Amino acid sequence: MSQLCKWLHDELSMLPMIRDPFSLEDLPENGIYFFYEEGERWGHGAGKPRIVRIGSHRGQANLRSRISETYLLDEEKLSFGADKPKPADRSIFRKNLGRALLNRRRDEYLRVWDIDFTLRANKDEVTHLRDVLKERQLEQEISRLLRDRFSFRAIAVDDRTQRTQLEKHLIGTVADCTRCSPSDEWLGRRSPQKKIGHGNLWQVQNLKADPLGAREKEAVLRAINLTRA
């Protein structure tokens, strides 16, 4: 598994590393993204950055909007009130970053942050628990964190079924690598979610998925070549 993980990191290094600021128009319309985090290095030799999150999107032509939601490029969305869900309710990555920040501070607001206010039942029953000003401040902190400490690469994968399956194999490959361990300072270690805190990725799903096989490796190479074209 470690060799597969090394192979994946090496092949992805053929693509440019994208950092803020960037243009959404430079990204594929459909694809899979790989996030890297400052201070996190792989375990396969000289200190290359290690992958800390892998993701994609459901709807077609939605990769750019997914990245925009993650970075909160539309800052008007920070003007939400108690009648609207916070941006992190629409981005699991932002939600997990906020969880780790709050847990590191032992902030009891974590239990409210966990609530998904896109659900009508939660809006009706527990909106009174919200501190909207605190949520806005935390959302701003998450945006600064992403823009200052994270970068990403993306590969073009147009077919939705292939994209979904390939994402699972990619996550399984990196999650099971025994060499790509997080640093002691990795924020993910402060996550209240054990699969993140005891793992090496900012995610909890598909960690036990089968690793890349020969067919999937070919698909990754095709995607990289298509992205570079």
C-alpha cells in the first residue's frame, strides 16, 4: 500500500500546485481534488507535501462550485443570519476544520457547530442555540486557514460513476499508508472525530476502501494527462 501511495503522490506532482489566489476558470469542470497542508510531509523520502484530503462532487460541472464553497470565495455568504445555515453546513471540510479549532480550545460551542442547519427540523427546533456572530468569526478564521495553509491539485474526471468509484480507491490508498503519518502539530489531531484524529486525512468515509488497482491507476494517469492537455 505504501508504494501505491508513493506512486500517487509522484504522479500528481506532474500537476501544478494551486494556492490562493486562483481562478476557478483554470480548474476542470468535473474532477477529483487533492488537498495539501503546510507542515505536512509524506513518508516516502525527501519532504514532499502529503495529501490530507481527497474529494469530488456529485452534480455534473460542479467541481468549481465545490472549491468555491470550500474556500468561501463568495464572501457575501458570510452575511448569514439565524434563519440561514452557516457556510460550513454545506462544506464538510469547513465543518471539520471548525470542529478541530473549537475542540483544540475546548470550546463548548462545538455541540452547536455540529448541528446541520440545512435541515428544516433543526431550524425549527434548535435555532435559538446559535450564536451567529461567533459562527461568522469562526467561518472567517476557517477561510484564512484555508487560504494561508492549504493548497490543492485537481484531475479531470468527467464520468460521474467513474469519479465516485475512483475517489473511494484514492482515499483507501492514502488512508492505509503506514508511512504518511501526520505531524505532531497537525490540526487534524485535535479533531473530536476519532477517524480524523487517529488517522491521516480530513475525512471519515471510504477510509477502508480497496486501494487503487491496475485499472484505477490507468484512470488516474489518463486523468492527469487530460488535465495537463
